Amino acid sequence: MAVCPLSQVEEKPTTTVRRHSQISSINTTIKIKMNGHLKPFECTECQKKFSTSSGLRVHIRTHTGEKPFECTECQKKFPSSSKLWVHIRTHTGEKPFECAVCQKKFRTSSNLREHLRNHTGEKPFECTVCQKKFRTSSDLRAHQRTHTGEKPFECTECQKKFSTSSGLRVHVRTHTGEKQFECTVCENKFCLSASAFECTECQKKFSTSSGLRVHVRTHTGEKQFECTVCENKFCLSASDLRIHLRIHTEEKPFECTECQKKFRTSSRLWVHVRTHTGEKPFECTVCQKKLSTSSEAI
């Protein structure tokens, strides 16, 4: 009885052991390559390494700008055949990769893998500066720019720079006048969608980058606005601090035109105005009772 030196599996005939050893050796080599330990093909431009010569060839095109694969539908060009096939699915609508949890479909397996992390909560990409974790490598790269200040995306029209390609795309519409988002009620058109800026932490979307920045502080706990009177801190915005200061100054700049009662915030004035108009815009989802404030409907 002979034993394979690689897998320690017992085999009877010597030839079988030899064949089994070769298979084990191949499998071991594949595993090493997959784990990234054996990458003999190196880019002379940036020293990035690859496990296959074909992988290196495709990568080199990121330096040369070569895009030999062309879409017959729209003539857009790509550096690899795999990227062309993914693009073709934007024309055909094909989404062959389905989530087993929620049945949402995707054009690429990598998009499906990223989506699955929404269900598992996995965040495998960690920032080396602040240890914050992210679902995707692209989210991590975008976050790292908040530390480095890097803004690699430049407007060719006015040279303004942006940290994300999506931020640049939105900005470019201010030059082109493109308004691709249309109101279904009045048919007015807008440059921005209601959800152009997405939080990488919880995927909530915002129509402005400033709205996203304010929201991100609810995750980080950052409180950069401090009251000089009582030293309370606020994480949301300078406007929250201004409203808070009115507690100390007793300023009430919002006045009801009906009864002259004054309020610290416009939102409190609007709630009050409904006591005069009788308006009840909020409805209970259980009993359909109408209410004047959203807090009453909770």
C-alpha cells in the first residue's frame, strides 16, 4: 500500500499514486494561484502582478488605452472581451445572476457578490487609516479620498475636481443643460435625481452631496458644531446649532400671521398654522384617522 506524499491518501498501484500525485500537485498549484501567492507575471509600468499572462495583457491596456473589443450595437469599445459581454447585457437586458435570498437579478457575478453582502452584513474591505469597513473595494477607495483629499475626476469644461465619478457626472450636467429626471406630475425636468448621492454605510440616497455629508455624521457620531453657551455639541449641521442657540437668546423669528404667536423654527410654525386651517395631512395606516403631525401617526 503506497501513500501520496501530497494528500496522504493511500493508493494501491504505483502508477495510480503517480497519477494521483500529479493531480494533487496541479490542485495545490491552482489553490496557491487563487490565494495570490503565485503571480509570476508583472506589469513593468506599475509592478502589479498577475497569475496569468492573459490577465497581464488585459491590465496593460489600462496603461496604453487600447480597447480592441467593440460593441456592434453602439460602437463603444472595451479593453477585454469579458467587459464587452457585460456591456452587451445593457442592450439585451439580460441579468443571469440571481440572488438566492431576494431573487434580485444582476448582470455580473461580481455585482451579485457585492449585493449578497447586504444580506450577510459582510464588509471585507477595511480602511488602514480609521479601520472603517466597506462592502466593496470601490466604496473603500472613495472613502480613502476623504483622508487623502484626492480628487481624481476633473471636469474638462471648468477644471473643477471631484472625488467620485458620480459627482463629476452630476456636475457635467450643469454645463450640458441635460435634464434627464422628469416630474411625473408637472413634467418639469431636473439635472439631479432624488437619489444621486448614496451612503456607503446604509445605502440611503440623497439629492445633494451636502445632504449625504450631514447624514454620514449619524454613522460616525461626529459632532463638529459646539454651542459656545452650554457646550452641547451637534452632529448634523450648523443650522441645528443656530436653532439651539435660540433657546439661550429666546429668539423666535417665525410668526403666525393669524394670531401673532412666535416660534423658534419654521417647522413648528407650520404645525401651529394647521390649528387654524384644520389641515391634517398625515393618516394612520391602521385606522385611517387623519392627523396634523407625523409624530401623532407613529
